[in-house]
Amino acid sequence: MQPEMEFVKFLGKGSFGSVDLFRHRKPDGSMLYNAVKVSDVQGYDSLYREFKILKKLRGCPRIVQCFADTLFEEFNCHGNKVYKMVMEYASAGTLSAFMARNRTLSDSTIKDFTRMILQGLVSIHSLGYVHCDLKPDNLLLFPRYDEKTWDFSYDLKISDFGMSIKAGEQSDYWSIVSPFVGTPIYMSPESVQDGTVEKALDLWSLGCIVLEMYIGKRPWSGVDSDDLESNLLKNIAPEIPHSLPCDARKFLETCFASKPDERRSASELLMHPFLTGEQMVAAGGERRPLLLKLKIRPRKSTVIPEKPLKTITIKPPQFKKVAVKPQKMKVKIIPPTRTLPASTFETAQ
């Protein structure tokens, strides 16, 4: 570890170690935060396996990135040897925590996260690896803010490759007593039988995650481990509610196909109608606008036969002659009132 790195807080604990948050000051004065995965001697093999896989996946946009070219070896406060791997810090936490904060996820959000998971699986499977423990706790969210449009969203990245192995190999974590190569409720039927894993396991796990995002609870809720094992050995899949959109149900039915080959590949699932209804996404993860091909029928042309123009004779307006007779006016002449002299009204005395 670099000596200038300062411990900030504890982030979480897994099967093979813990994750802490560290920070250090860059030359320009700003603070840089990193997540540091710490394992003891017992967890070294798992941490080193993960480190080697992450080095091969450097530059993949949907995979959490690790830094440095080697693991750091130190001694903890108790004097015990520990190994540390420096990674990028997901400030928005895990998908599991996100679902706990947002009980109901929109259809568009579920599709966006599904696309990102599949884009990550394309990168993982292209190298011949199987993740083996795909679940919401291992999916990290990074806030993304567009200053031009003011849009706020998340980038999702796959993490925790401690159980990952090459396709076709048998997992070291499978046993007759506990026949699960990863977290039981996300495991596929064929992986339970003998511990041999194929890429189709990750697609079954993806179906469980998509179902969980829709219904707001984990698959196989209320089923104990014995019944879960029995269901998987019988090729029974988690129940898909009829209330889900039709394209989502079809997508989940593909992920939960009993025959692994019928689950398709991660690249093919990216082109499933469930994800291409709004936009087309290339297998490598590049988003492209959806191109709609519209078939426009040509209008039928109506041929109007030419006819000779008919000459219309316009007659000048006809005015009716009206004889105007002078009106006779009767005038009544009132004679003026005669005024008598005042002497006329005098009475002789």
C-alpha cells in the first residue's frame, strides 16, 4: 500500500475477506478514494485468483477495475500477514442496497441494469470464465451525472471473482453435502448435480436477479436449502408472476430453460426483444439508437381523363327599371294667433 493512503471506513465483509475504504491526496490537492479488499493467508488463493482475472478484464466498462500490478503484502494491527488488492470505489453501493432503498424499480431501470450485466458477462465469457456467484451483492453501482442534460443515472459493474473458474471445470466449492458452487438461491440445476460449471450458469443467475428486481424479493423466498436442492435437481425454476410484462416473462423463461443450451449466450440475450424494444445494444456494450424501418406503401395514382373545357357564357347583370314617382306631401298651414289690444278687455267703469 502507498504510505500516504488513509483509512476512511469499513465497507463490508465477504467469505474470503473484508473491504475497506481508503483515500489519498493527489498532486492537485483533490482526494482520491479507493476500495481495498483485504484477505488473510487462508483467503489468499481466492484473492489471487480474482486479481489475475481482473487484470485480464482491465478496460472492460462493466467490470470493476483493479489497480497496481501485484497484491500488497502487509501486517495488520494484530501482527498477522494480510494481502490487499486496490480497486475503484463504487460510491452508490451494491444493487442489493439500491433495491432495498427503492422497493419498486421502473421497467426502464430494470432493463438498463440487465443490459449492463449482460455486457459484463460478454467480456467474462469471451475469456472462457464463468463468474459462478452472480448476485445483487456482487453488482456495484457508480453514479453518473451528465452536465449537459442534467440526467442522473448509474453505471453497473460486476465484482467479486473469488469463485470464478474456467468453463467446463469443476468448482472447488461444490460438495455432496453442500452442492452449490456459489450462493444457493442463484444456482442453476446442472451446477448442483456435479459441480461442473458452464457459462449458462451465469445466465440462470441473471434470471434470478431480473426476477428479484421485478418482485422486490429474493427468488425461492420461504424455501429451505433442502427443498431448494430438491427443486433444482428436478429442474424446477423459480415461479414467474403473470403480472410481469410479456417480454419480461419470455426473457426469464429463456434464462430458466432446463437445458443449458436453450438459455442462449450473453450476446444473444442482449438482442432479446425484452431489451431491444427501446434501443439496440451491441454485444460489446456500445449503445446505439434504435433504427426503425418503416414500410411506406406508395399511393395509388388516380388518372383523371382530360375533358374539353366547357365554355360558359356569362351574361351581364340585368337590372330592373323602377319608376320613381315624386311623393306628394300634404302640408297643413296653421294661421298665426291674433293678438287683441288690451283695451278690448277693459270694462267700462
